[in-house]
Amino acid sequence: VARVKSLVYEKYNEELLLNEIACELNLHPVYLCQQFSVYFNCSFGEYIRKIRIEKAVTFMLTKKYYSLTEIAYTCGFADQSHFIRTFKKNIGTTPLAFKRFIAE
């Protein structure tokens, strides 16, 4: 479990595939998928998105001059639209509203 966490945190901004992680851990992808939800209470994809949003919040707090597009790409999102939808789903507000809130 610790190794999975470590790999995801190391590679959060890359295109992560369950098969690649399973191969690095010497596990079958189906087994990893089944066990992942048991230990993390979410799917592999959901977990990666949560980590990316966590990193995006960190960027917003520390690198205030980054645009939303820069933050989205730096954190591994394919486009700004996906970033905004995922951010709103996880945080409850849009990234722009969040940036404005922390700027106050």
C-alpha cells in the first residue's frame, strides 16, 4: 500500500496507468484494481484525481502567479476544462473562485 502511494505521488503529473503500476509492483492489474478500492476506498482513477487536486491547491497557495492552465497541465490534467470540473467536484467551488478567495 505504501509503495502504491509512493508511486502515485511520484508520478501524479504523468499519464498513470493501472497496468504500469501493477507491473512495477509485480502484481496482476485485476488484483491491484480489486485491492486498491479496499485500501483506498476509491478507484485508482479517483485517487489520482484527488492527488492532482491536492497538488493544484498547493500550487495555488504557493505559486499565485500561475494561471489556471499552467496549474492544470503542471498537475497532470489533459486540459483546463477537465481540471475545472474535477476541482469543483472535489473542492466544491471553481478554481478561479478558490484563487480569488485565497487572494483576499
